[in-house]
Amino acid sequence: MMTDSRDSTIWRKSSYSPNGNQDCVEVGFQAPEVLVRDTKDRSGGTLSFGAAEWRAFLAGYRSQAH
């Protein structure tokens, strides 16, 4: 049986979650990746981003947010 190195990831729930935190994601940092998963379905899959991709995602989000 293989152990997934992501098991030791410390996850942070999004601080901007509508609907009383029911519709939110969690972000984990597992160098060199940034991981994202659905809080309601933690075993349902994880998206993985490189550092440059993550910065581009955040910049795009921030430009649309307000």
C-alpha cells in the first residue's frame, strides 16, 4: 500500500465562503504544489497548482472580485 505524501498537508478553509461556510474550498500547501479541494467532499479529488499558476489564479480572482 502506498502512502500519499498529501496526508500530512495542513489544510486551510477559505475565509471568503458564502452560505455559512457550506460552499467553500480548502487550500493546502505541499511544496512545490498548492492543493485545492472541496470542503464537503474531501476525498472527492484534489486540484494541484504550481506556484506561478496559483499566483495567476489569485490575480485573476482579485481582478474580478470587487
